[in-house]
Amino acid sequence: MGTSNTEIFSAHQNRLAEMAKGLAHPARIAILEYLIKKGSCVCGDIVDEIPLAQSTISQHLKVMKSAGVIKGEVDGVYRCYCVDTQACQALVDMFKKMFNCC
């Protein structure tokens, strides 16, 4: 979605869409599940677990971090990632609220 189109939607709608985009690929779901299971890890650990190229994993991590689903820190030459539990809880709450009618 172009940035000019986002103006017509609420902040809530834009945030939900941004976070959903951060999970909108099976590899990202697998990465999130792995991070939930492990607590935190470096990119190389994820590459060892998920059969994708390191550059592909890094790109998915970048999208997920940009969406606010995960957090990442640089530790020397390593990048350590973990789930942003507050953001993920907010995402769960947003979906619950949206589907309250069902």
C-alpha cells in the first residue's frame, strides 16, 4: 500500500495491517515459532533451523523487526533476536477485538 493511501485509515487499522504484514509469510511464522520456543537467538541459529539462505532469513527478520513483531540487538558481529511480547500481545488483542462479532 502506498504511503499516501494510509492517510485515509485509522492509526489502529494501519498498525494492525503493518503487524499482519510482518507475519504474512510462512517463513516468518516459522521464525516467530522458533523464537517463541527458544526465547532469543542469533540469525545463524535460525538459518540452522529453517532451510533458507542466510540472506533470505535476514530479509524476513528485517520485515518482522520493522513491523514491530520482534526486537533485535547487535552484539559484536552477531544480531540477537527475540519476540516483542508486548507488541504480539497487542496484536492478539487487536484481532480479538476485530473478531468479537464471531
